[in-house]
Amino acid sequence: MRFTCIARKLGLLCLALLTSLAFAADPKITTNEFNLDTELPGVKIYVRNKHLASQTKFTGDKVVLFVHGATYPSETAFDINLPGGSWMEYVAQLGYDAYLVDVRGYGLSTRPASMSQPSSANPPFATTADAIKDIGTAVDFIRQRRGVAKINLVGWSWGTTTTAGYTTQNNDKINKLVLYAPLWIVKAPPPVAGSGAYRTVQKDSARSRGIRGIPDAKVEEISPSAWFEQWWSSNMVSDAEGAKQTPAVVRAPNGVIKDLGEYWMNNKPTYDPADIRVPVMLIIAEWDQDTPLYMAQELFPKIVNSPEKKHVILGEGTHAIVLEKNRTKLMQEVQTFLDGKK
């Protein structure tokens, strides 16, 4: 009996020791934040960086910049600690230097005074052209900071038009390009609408849009309510003024709405896919209603000058698979491409 108790105590001690060692061995991540000047006085863009604390030198193929879509900022997609972990921290733990950027008017970048006024009082801003400028500012900052010629780009939704547009103008600065849920010619009314300088999104409408395409019986399995609540809270942090309204809202610039109407709904792409001359990946989930499968399928054959291109369709996911049950599959597929693995 005494031997059993001692063995049991030793076992618990060993387990505690191993657990302690495991935590000690877990790589520490360093986070840096920057506010970069733009061409407009007083307007700055927010950039976040994560990397292993033990690593400060990187080659360009190990540097990646994430860019958000039309409505929500980068941090609530790419650096949110849902099950499976933050995507930024996932790549950082693999030895990458990970960055995200918020285009002007989004997230933690400068919110112009027009966003505190009635939307109808001012015209749309933060167009695709503006976003490309902001991506360029972030890319050049990162290249100079790390002393590299090229970096990788990952864009989501509208962010695929801004990152692809930037790449067509700056192939010499990009190593690989990932287009997650790529936007192409719009054949039906888009899921976002609004007039004036900006639009607002309430919690219920955000939830309704986020689960479109998921079979009713699978909604809670694919997109758990608790995960949505965590994500919505993160958006409230990124838009403190919107969070104070009743009901609380996320505010988003309407430059993208302007461009959808002028270009994408009129069969006028804002960039030429033939001008992409770097390896490119298109990745989308099967239930995506915002950028349906036909968009990627039409875009893919137009990318004729890339030295390598890949098209991946993920099962059981929507436009927001990055926030859903199968989010790690997205992260792993993109990582395989960035790492150059087959």
C-alpha cells in the first residue's frame, strides 16, 4: 500500500515536471506594433508584427504580410486566439516573421473625422487604390526593417484585389501571393452595401452573413456561437467608437462599395491577372456565398504568367472559414504553399 502511494505521488510529480518543462519549451512570441505615416498628413496605418523572441533575422521567403477584406480589420481574422490558435502565431512558431496591416479607416489605423459624422455628409473613401498605397507602405517598411528584397502576401476577400493589384505593380517585391476567397467579376448583388463615407454593421447581421451557406443542422458545429462572440468582442476592441453606439456597430469605409459598383459589377477588374508574375495560390471554401466558387474558377486560368499556381477548395467552410471549425485546414494548406512543399 505504501509503495503504491509513493509511486502514485512520484507519477504526479513526474507529470507536473513534464508539464512544466513543456510550458518552458513553448516558444515565446514577441509582438511589435507600428503606426506608419501615409501620404496624407495625420493619417497613419496600423501594422502588427509577431515572431519568435529568439529570432530577429529572416530571409524574405520567411516574411509574410496579412491583409483584411472589405468590412473587418486584419487583427480579428489573422490574430484571434480561437481553437487552433492565432494564424499569426502559428506561422511565427514555424520561424516566420508575421505581419498584419489595417488599411486607413479600418481597425486600429487612423479613422478620419468623416467616420464620426453622418455617413451621408461625406463621400466614400479607402478605395482599392488607397488600400494598395497602404499595402505598399507596409511592404516597404517591412522590407527595410528586415533587409529583404521580397516578402509574401496573404489577402482575404477584397484583400485579394488589393494584394493582387499591388503585386501586379510590384512583382519584384513579392515572393509568393495567397488569395483566400478571391473576389472576381460580380454577377449578383454583393453581400455588402452602403452609401456615403462609411457603413455600419450590427452584431445580428454580422452573424447572419457569417453563416450563409452552412446547412442549418451544421451551423453550431461549423461556426460555434461562442467563437462568434469572441470574434465580435475583438471587433469591438478595434472600433471603440462604434462599440459605444446603441446598438454597438463595426464601422467600415465605403471605398470598396464604390469600387464594386464602378468596376466589379461592370465586368471591369481593377487589375490584370496576367500581370501576376510570382507563385500564386487561390484557396476557397465550398460554401462561400460572398465570393462564390465561380470567381476563383474564372480567375485561375487568367493567371497565365505565374511560374507556379495552385487552386485549393476546402470542404465544409464558408467565406469566413478562418473563423470556423476547419480554420486549421486553411492555415495548413497556405503554410504548405508558403513553405514550398508539395
